[in-house]
Amino acid sequence: MLSQFSKVSVIGLGYIGLPTAAVIASRGVEVVGIDVSEHAVNTINQGKIHIVEPDLDMLVQAAVTTGKLRASLVPEKAEVFMIAVPTPFKENKAPDLSYIRTALENIAPVIEKGNLIVLESTSPVGTTEQIAEWLKELRPDLKVPLDHSDVADVFIAHCPERVLPGRVLQELVSNDRIIGGITERCAEKAMSLYQLFVRGECLRTNARTAEMAKLTENAFRDVNIAFANELSLICDKLKINVWELIKLSNRHPRVNILSPGPGVGGHCIAVDPWFIVDSAPDLANLIRTAREINDGKPHYVINKVKEAADQFKRPVIACLGLAFKADIDDLRESPALDIAEHLINDNVGEILLVEPNIKELPKRMSQYNDKLTTLAKALERANVLVVLVDHRQFKALHVNEVAAKVVIDTRGIFG
């Protein structure tokens, strides 16, 4: 398919932005990625990557080598601007849209009539319309689709990312995409962009429904994980092996219980349900309760570790895994990282940290980099093992290798 777009700009070169930029560049479109990190920009321009994602290094190297992909600290003119920046929440769980606002402020001077602006960041309902309001304020010379639906100068749409870390490149192409425009014309324009590289079906709707669809998907997952986590607490009290129980219960043809864990992490499931709660606090009772159950699970694990540590005069506790899910380096909203940090701060004992996918801790914990160690050294020294992530290296352990340890297995790798 020939592209009607000759140049695309992706704002934010993180876990979503960089793979998206590389995939579009692989279709022969010139892509310039914009990021505030000089390290990220320099790394990408060398044809390398600053994040861990299978096969992304080869795709980026090829795109940079052919001249279709480059990175910059400074926004420049393009036909499409795709915003893929973080949308965290504030301390009161209210959405923080400051990254989106800043991204729009940065690109506003170079936006021209006929440009398409697509918000990919998972956002509260109404954010895409808010972008139009902000743009009207920043560029009063441009007609935005909220006020001039038929004769707007720019097109604004929302297409939430819905990929799984570790499978991003496959799912960017194969997954169906929900494309919501502020107007029908906005949706049509955005559809023509995504049909360049998406083999899945592109489903058209309005921006508010597209925003709510992504939040709904993650809230659904969160509620189901909360059921599994609550079940694990009950089974612990009743001295029942929750992993065996779930395996048996799932033999029912209409039952599919998810696996419990130490909590819920990542940039989506641990955050997005709060956006729904914030939008309708009097109605989102089940969604709020699920979030509270999952947010409370790390504290339960911490108390279990403290009980185990009390058995030893000199407890040496190895935390196996710090990422928010298996076989990735992503530490965002990771319950495993929070558990490790609490154990260190509470002076429970000597803490060893094993995370095979990173070389150093995030800035907030950089003073503890000396606690990072290998799995072999942790097995040699620790008397308490806390399995927080089911990385393949940990799943390869034989039960005999940990038989002499007190094991707190939050992922069920030892059954």
C-alpha cells in the first residue's frame, strides 16, 4: 500500500514509541522520533536501542541504516505527530496529563494545516478533546475539530496501544486497533495511517469510546487478577495450595482463573483502572476494590518475608526478580521492586537483589546497586528466597536447589 504520509514524527521513544517508529519506518516512511533523553536519542541514532524488547534491535538498526529512522531532541515539521508519552497518576490517584501537555506544547510551533495528531498514550476519557482545547489555546490560528468539524485545519484522534511487553513487534502489527476520532474525518485520516502497518482489523469509533475501551480492557484484567490474589490470601489462611486449586478449578469448561502474584505492575493495568475511578468515583465500586486488593498484595508478601526472616539470627533474603513481569527489563509500577525497597528500608536483614534483565537500579534506588547480584551467588548465600517474578532463569531451578531455603513463592514456579 502506498502511503499518503511521507513523514511521521513519534513523540516519546520508550517501550511503545520506539517500536512504533521502527515499524512505520520499515514500511518506507520517513520517521523522526522526538525524546527528551539525550542518551535515548544518541543511542537510537547509532542504530542501537536503550530498552529491552525481542528483535527491536535489528529493526531499529535496519531503519537507521536505510535512513528512514532518526531521533532528535528538537521537534520538526511532519505530516503526522504520534504522542506516546507516559500518563501516570498523582499521589491522590488522579490522572497526570502533564507529559501529554508538554509534548503538545513542544510540537505546537511546527504543526501545520492538514496535519494529523494521534494520541497513543492510554488516557482518561476526554483527553483527546482536551488536546484539541490545548491546541486551540497554543495555536489560535488553527481551526480544531471540536469547533469546526467539517472545516478543521488539523485532524486529532486517539488510538490506544494494546501490546504485550516481550511481544510488542508482533502485536503492533497483528492486533486489532481501536481508532477514535474527534470527528468522522479525523477517524478516517487516522485509519489511513494505521492501515499502513497493521494487519489486524482497524475498528473505527469516536475518541471517548476509544479512550474508555483501553481502560476497560485493563480494568477487566485487573478485576480478574484481584480475584486470584484474594483467593491466594484465603488459601494461605486455610492451608490450601492455591496453584493446585486453580489448576483443578480451571478444568471446568467455563472457568479460567488467572494466576496470583505479588501485586500488579506495569504502565497499564496498575494505573488505568484509577482513570475510570477518577471519572466516575460513585459508580466504579468493583473496579476500585480490585485495585485496592492488588495494591495491598505487596504488603502481605512483605509481612510473610518478615515472618520468615524471624527464623534466622542473621537473615539473608534474596529477592528473585524486580521487573513487573517475566523476561523483560521494565520496572514501571513493579510490585516486586516496591517489595524489595520496603525490605531494605525496614532493615529486615541483608537483602540480595537478582534481576537478570537489568544492569543497574532506577535512580530512586541507585544507592542500592551494590545489592544486585547473580542468581548463583544468591543461592549460595541466602537463607530466604522470595520469588517475585517468574523469569525463565528462575523457572529453570530444580526444587532440590532450594530445598534448604525458606521459600516464599509468589509466582508458583515450584508448584
